[in-house]
Amino acid sequence: MTEDNTQHQGESQGQVTPVRAEIERVLAEAERRERGAHQLVRFWGVMNVGLGFPAAVLAGLSGAAGLSSPQARVPAALLALIAAGFSAGAGFLRSDVRRTENRRTRLAWAEVEAEARLLLTQESQLDREALQEAVRNLLDGRTRAIGTSLGGQTTS
């Protein structure tokens, strides 16, 4: 066991091993996907406010206009239709749900990223069996994160 560990340390100090290359590949993927999910969280947050707030304001204005005078009923009806359009758009796009799903995805990829970074720092101290088990766990985490990503997209 110490012979394997010594051999592994020599490999990782002299050159990039296939295991280290795989860990670095997973790390890069996790960073990229985490950034993408973060951008989607921001986008869907803006969409949620951008559709919901005007709908609420227009609905209030149309109600006030409709109650103010009989001549204001046509503009009030137009405002109500526009507000209904914003509300229907918000309901159809489900931006609040998409934002939550992308938050979950971002957290899953952040976990994979942290695990990969930790593994890179510990790689030289692990024997082959422990390193293989750690890489297996990292790849399992990656698979779970992909499932979280796909789950968010298929229910959209």
C-alpha cells in the first residue's frame, strides 16, 4: 500500500496523471455550469419581476380608472387586458419555478466544484484505492448535478 502511494505521489509530482486530468475536467465543467445556472437565476428573477410588477400596477390602475367615471371604462378595459396579458405571460413562463430550479442546479454544481477542488488538494496523499473511490464519488456527484440540471429543463 505504501508502495502504491509512493508511486502515485511520484506520478502526480512529475506529470499530470489521467486521474488528475479527469478531476480538472470535472472541475472546469462544474465551474462553467455553475456560472450558467447563476446567470439563469438572475434572468428568471428579472423576468418574474418584469412580468409580475407591471401586471399588478396595470390591474390597480384599470380598477381605479373603471371606478372613477363612466367615460374611463374603455381605457380601464384596455389596461385590464394588458394586465391580464402580463399575468398570463408570467403564469405561462413560470419564471418563479424556473428561478428556484436553477438555484438548485447552481448549488448542485457548486458542490461538485468544491468536491473536485478538495480532491485536487488531497490527491497526492491518497493511495490508489482511496483516490479511485474519491473520483467515483466525484463522478456520482456530477451525475446528480446533471440530473438536477435536466430535471429543471424537462419540467419547464
